[in-house]
Amino acid sequence: ADAAAFRAENGLSPETPLPADAVTASASGLDPHISPATARLQVARVARERGAPEASVMALVEDSIESPFLGFIGEPRVNVLKLNIALDAKFPLP
């Protein structure tokens, strides 16, 4: 159900593979990070809702990718709070 809802919300086909973090929550449900793959899947929707060019939103996503801790511990990630602050500064919601 979560996968279907994510696909519908983001205009993705039923065959679109989803990263695990797109349909799961952290233990607390408050994790401020998502994978770059999950962020990229949401670019079209975010751009549409903010009236922004997709390429500009994608550039902000790419600029927001943080490297693994010490360069090798963990996975690359996107800090959602920092990305939303950057989006609000450049493309405020109407």
C-alpha cells in the first residue's frame, strides 16, 4: 500500500522500482535523511507544486547530497530539512 501511494503521489508507473526508504520509516519515524534515489523520484512533483523548472529542483537535490561519514561509513544521503530550506529560498510555495 505504501509503495502504491508513493508511486501515485509522484506520478510513477507501477513498474518503477522504489528504494527501500521510499516505503519504510526509521524506527522513530523522524529520520531527516532520504536516499538520493528517493529524492530524485520526487523531483517532478516538487517542481510542479512549486512552479519551478525540474532541472533547477534536480540541481538543488544533487547539491544537497551528503557523502558517507568519513567517506566510507554509511551511504550517501539527502538532508530533507536542508533541501527544503534551499527550495523555500529559491522557489517558495505559492
